[in-house]
Amino acid sequence: MKIEPINKIEFSELEQKIRTVPLMQKNALNEEILVYQNSDITFRELSPFEVNPTTFYLIEKNLKFQKELRKHLLTNFGIDSLHLDAAYELKNEKGEIWTLTPPIIEVTPRTVMYVPNESEIKYNNKVKIQIPIINDGAHRVALAIQQNQTFTGVFISKTNEEFPFYAHPNAWADVKVVQDVPATKEEKKFYSRENCYALYRDFGKLGCGAPRGTKK
């Protein structure tokens, strides 16, 4: 593996970048909707079981890559991808660059009804609660489970409740490791609405996702 860090993005700068992350949809004036503009954003040490996945699948090769990347960065640069103190721009042997942030955890509002267990009282009330979900970085959180580790996450609360996360949380027991992306939406997530991607948070602003080339 030939990947090296070329720039450290301190938390204060990362926080400001996150505040500029827009939704895919725009408002009636065709302006960007900055869902995190007034949120509380902190670094927080978390157990993987304190947060909820929003996916039914993980890609095996991506999980393997995160395992190898953690070992490589820790051995060669003293950077632990499960316990980041900042975000890092990384460059591979092709000259491609991308940003490695801590997993991003978002507290999203949900209205729920409690399903009673045996001998429990039944309530028909609906209750609005705040649920911490994995917005970005599910493979690394899964790696933390595999390696019996906690992880450092970017923890975002007090988001604009008009624009909740685009998928409902699910249990870790529902998550399967697969070779390829499932073919149907039903196999991927509990999507919250038909036009779910309108609520998608565009982390391209942070340089996350697929590596980008140095030449245009």
C-alpha cells in the first residue's frame, strides 16, 4: 500500500467545512440548504454499539481496505484511522487525493411507538426521540467492532429537523457483508421516502468519497 498523508485538517477547520455541507435538494429560491449550519459539532469517543447503522450491507473489499489502511497509517505515520485527532488529506501512488475524516455520526429525530416485550405495558403513544446514526464511515465503525475498539467520531447534533436523515436506523444484526452493492433499494436501507436522495448530505464538500485526481 502506497498511501501517504499530505495535509492535516485541524478540527476547527473541519468543523467549518462541515457547516457548509449542503443537501442535494435546494430551497424554493434555488439556494443551498446547509443542514449543519447551526448544529453542535464535536469530536467524541464512542462505542460502535452507541450508534446505529443505516445500511443493510457492507462491501467486503471496502472493509478489507479500511483494515489495511489503518495498519498502514498507524505503522508508517502514527495515524490511527479509528482514533483520528483531525482529518487528513491522503495521496496514493496514482497521485489521487482524498480526505479521511473520522466517521460522521448524526443525531436525527424520529417519532416512534414502543413495541412491548413479554409482560411489558403496552402504550399507544408516539414519542419523538433523537437517535445517533452513522452518516458516513460505516465500514470503519464495523472495523472497530471486528477489532474490539472504540472509535473517535465527528458527532453532530441539533441539526435542522426539517431535513432528517434520508434513511431510518437499523440494527447491526441486519447488516451483511457482501461482494457487490445490492440491486434493489429494499436490500440497501430503510429509505424514509421515495425521493430519499433529496435529503442526501453532500460530503463532496469535504473531499470524501472516491479519490480525486491532481490533474483536471
